[in-house]
Amino acid sequence: MSIFAFAAQTIRIAVPYLFAAAGGTLAERSGIISLTLEGFMLTGAFCAALGSYYGGNSWVGVACGMGGGLVFGLLHGVVTIRYRADQVVSGVAINLLAIGVTRFFLHLAFGSSSNSPRVPGFSTVVRGEGMLAGMLPDPLIALGLFAVPAVAWAIYRTPFGLRVRAVGEFPQAAESVGVHVARVRYVAVALSGVLAALGGTYLALDQHQFTDNMSAGRGYIALAAMIFGNWDPVRGGLACLLFAAAETLQIQLQGTQAIPSQFVQMIPYVLTIVALAGMVGKSTPPAALGKSD
Amino acid sequence: MRKLFVVIVLLLVAHLGLLFVHPAGAGATALGTGLNVGVVFDVGGRGDKSFNDGAYRGAERAAKAFGVHVHFIEPGEGSDREAGLRLLAAEKMDLVIGVGFIFTDDLTETAKEYPHVRFAGVDYSLQTDDRGNIVQPPPNLAALKFREEQGSFLVGALAAMVGHSKKLGFVGGMDIPLIHKFEAGYRAGVKYVCPDCTVIAQYAGVTPDAFRNPGRGKELALSQYQSGVNVIFHASGSTGLGVFEAARQTGKLAIGVDADQFAEAPGHVLTSMIKRVDQVVFDQIDRVRTGTFRGGVYEYGLAEGGIGYVYDANNRAMIPDSVHARLNTLASEITAGKIIVPVSR
């Protein structure tokens, strides 16, 4: 196992986490809890497969995946911002809705409740050791790595980012100086939907098909990475890479049979607990997170 | 807030309503023996091109042949399974079939509650009590088991003979004894024809989600192919779709499971270890029809035609005649009891 192959596998596993964690950070910094990442991701994966299948082109899939995430993001926004519903409850509902809706339309579109037919995607032929070079043709991998610095720049260096941080910390003060709190939050949560959906889009287009519930908890891992990164996009991105590296290590060690497999399966979780307890200091969420007024 | 509640209640009602929607045409077959058979599918649902579709085909064949009424239920998550079984039992079906090992506990419970309804569980997993004795299923329940290890043995032998590598791969779904059976048979088959070969066996996880994670399956397969493996046998549900994707990408071979999975990656599927779920379901419905249904444990192996592997026009070019002849010999030795295939690691 070369270091390059290890790095390549880590990055491939990390891409969905990076997208979702970047999106989650954006929404949470504006004060909206991002329990919904899992649902956004699943919706994105399904819409991407649908678009790619009917559009006959993977870029149509990317556009549709983003569109699906946008719709679900706005839905979460309407429920929590307009109707001030409990954000955790809405988040759980969105995730359950995503599972049901994707399965329903999967059956409607393809007559299967398990998986879609093969759709155009990005992954290409990779033989031998050239795994790292083999990733270049997939633009979503590059985009995933780019999403983290882009969100960091948006949050810390743009007027919009300043408003996001303001409404996430002290919305009353932001409002008193003329910031439209609801509008900023709508934009932030919609963007988080689009970003997390891109993570799902990567999953579906890399597999060349959608399978039922294919996000398989990746949204929650991204959420953990975001909190682990203390709501900072860059630190959250590093946490994603750390989680992905732990998973890669688990895959590699499982193959060697030097260590009992049950122990190997624990690695990502143990690492998370150790890191959370030992390395992160006090984690401080945005002050107005989850408050509906 | 009230509006939200109304919306949620409406959604819940719609959800519950959709639970019991079944495909148009299903269940509305011609009048015949008047037998009513209910089938509850596993999480994969119809269209999984595998297990559930096999059960569907078997039931449909019985419907055509004997004029049996078949009712299908495709549950969503978790507790809906038991509700589905209960619903069919309460409707006084002549036979209620649960498809998948996950129905084991629900079937046992429901069968005890409805002692006058016949039940059958595909892949029913037998429980053992504290002293390690096998707990027999209730008398009105037929536990339908497959000797997956026998088919896995054959595909293992095949993989070792055509793999051009001393390393063979195995990707399992959830890390449980049912899947260990596939691994054990595969290992034994590999070792039988190639004593110095090694098998790399990896599992996608420790929860049922491990059967539905193609992303994970692809990464496991890529790392195995990279370490010099040329053939991977998967027993991992839709996680295996990722294994096929990795085979396509690296130009290597994979072996399908449960049903013929050639279409997932034409040219990269060496063969598939098939479980004739259709045959078994048909067989049980026929037993009910002829009054020979008995509760108890049924095991379907090579000898009973319940297990096999694919050898047809699609993959004949990949399997030399001498190899095929050797596999036939091995199969008859297993049937004759000369080779005893292990069922656990």
C-alpha cells in the first residue's frame, strides 16, 4: 500500500464529508441547525442520478443534484424560519422525508425500490497504481476539496459572511443595523442544501447509479466533523480528512488480518472519541444556533 | 406551528396509506385453487434483481400455475415488517412468507400468535438457547435455509482456477454468521484447488446498513484489487454494486451473489452464486396446495437444486472447459458427501 494510494482513498472517501461539512458550517453559522445534511445528501444523490439518466450527461446530473438540494434546503428554511418550527424536529423530518421521497420516486421512475439503472458519471478507467492520477477526471473531487476554502473565504472575507456570522451570534443586533435576518438565513440554508447535495451527487455519479439510502449515515459523520472543527470551515474540513483517513486505515488493516476485525472496525469511532476528548477544547456553537426568534 | 402539525399529520397519513400500496396487477390473478398467499419483502424491495425479485418470480409462477392469489407487501423501515406479517396473518392467508433473515424474530413471534396460519421464512436463521442447542421453529413455520457454503465453495474453486493470482478477494456486507457462511465456503473452495492461495476477506460494517453502502463496497474492492487480487466474490446486497463498479474501473473480475448479476458489469462478472429463492417459494406454495406443508427446517443445497452458479452464454468464454469439468466433479463430490464444506470461519 503506497502512501499515494492511501492518500487517494482518503480523499475519495472524504469528498462527500467535505461538501456536507462545508454546507453545514454555513447554515449553522447563520443559526440554523444542520441535522438535515443526511437528507440533503440523499436527495442530491437521487436527483443527480435522475438528471444524469434522463439528460444523458453527468453535468445535467450535477445540476439536478444541486437543484434537489436547493429545494430541500429551502423547505427546511421555510419550516424553521417562516414557521419557526423546532429545528431539530424539522431536521429529523427532512431526513425521513428524503428517505421516503427518494424511494417513492425511484419506484415511480425505474420500477425498482432498490436501485436505478446505470447512469453517466465521471469515474474513468483506472489500472495499476495510477490511483491518484485516476482521480483527476472527476471534477467533483476537485470541487469538494475547493468547497472548504471557498466557504471559509465566504464566511470570513465577504460582507455576506459577516452578516451570516452576525445573525448566527446575535440576530437582534444584526436586525437593528438593518440586516434582513430571515433573508440571510434563507440564503445560508439553501446554500448548505446545495453543497451537501453535491456530496450526494458525487456518491451517485461515482457509482454510476443511485441505490436506496446510499448516503448511509455520511451526513451525520459530516455533522460530527463540523462540530469537531468547532464551526470553522477549515478545521471542519481537516476533521473530515481525519475521519476519512481513519476509515481508510480500517479498510487497509481489515485486509491484513493481523488484528481482529472487530477491533479494526472500532478504529474510526475510537479515534473520534479520543480526538474529541483530547484535542478539541471547549466547543462553542454560534450563540443563536437553534433559537427560532 | 399548528399549520406544521397539520402538514405532518397529513404526511403521516399519506405515508401509512402508501405502506400498503402494492404494484398494480399483483394479487389480482385468475380464480383457481382459491389459495391465498402473502409475501412480505425484505428492505431491498421489489426490483433488487436478487432476493426479493426471486421470491416475486416464484410466487407469480405459482399464481399462474395454480391460480393462487398472491398479496405482496413491501415494508419501509423497521417495525413495518412485523405489521406486514400481522396484517396478512389476520387476513387469514393460507401461507405467509417473509423474505430475508431479518424476518426471523418477527416470524417466530407472529407464528406463535397465529397458530392456525402457515408461515415460511426465506433465510430464517435458527436461534440457539443458552446451552447451545438449536431452538426449533414453531410447528406452523417452515424455516427455509440455503447451503450457501456449497455454492460459495464452487465459485471459490472457480476463482482460484481462473484468477491468475495467489490472492483472492471476498467482500461481505454485515459481519454476521450468515455471511461468514459464504466466506467459509469460498475459502474452503479456494484452498481445495490451490492450497497456497490466500483469501482477503473484508466486511462493509456491523449494521444492516452495511448491505446498502455501495460507496464503501467500491473502496473495499479497489483496495483489494490494488493489493494484487484479480477476482472478488461479494455477499453484500447492494454494497456489492460498488464492487462491480470497482471491477469495471480496474478491468478485473467480480462474482455476483443470490441471482445472476451479469448485467451489473458485463465482461467483469465471472459468474454468480445463485440461490433459487423462486424455486423454494414455489415449492412451499405447492406444498400448501397439495396439503404436504410441514413446519420445520428445510435446507436447500446443490443436491436439492436450491444452490448453483451461473454458466451460460455470457460467461462461457471466461471459463475453460477443463475448469468447468472440474467444477462439475467438485459439485458431485459435495452432493455425494465426499467433500464436507465448513459453514463457519
